[in-house]
Amino acid sequence: MNLSARELRDAFWWQWGITPAQYRRCVRLDCVHKDLRDPGLERASIADIARRWALPPTARFHRWYQSRFGEWPGETRRYARHH
């Protein structure tokens, strides 16, 4: 099955209500979220973890993260350390 970029974007939008780029970002944010809760990665900085998943360690990344999980990356890390 061959789809144009527009057909793929439209299919994503119809099925999930997001674009392929938004889907990819959500998957990457989920990976960051998992890593921030991983005790084995406690010494890695939030910026390093974001870069590991090809996300820019910028204010925009923090807003995306907060929007997806309802908390800031540092809050996720602090909560994981205490539980």
C-alpha cells in the first residue's frame, strides 16, 4: 500500500486525532517519562535523557512533557526518588 505524506497525515488524524509528528513526539515523551522513573538512570540529567530520545532539552520540551503528564520532568524524577 503506497500512501502520500498527506494521505498518511490524514489517516493518522482520522484514526487518532493527531499527526504522525505528534504521535512520534508522544512516543518519545513516554520514553523520557519511563527513563526519569528508572533508578538506574538517576545520575543522567533531564537534558541528557531528552536528547537520548531526540527531544530538544528546551522550555518547549518541558511544556510538552507537562502537557502530556500533568507534571514537570523534575517532579517526575523527585517523585520516583521518594517512592
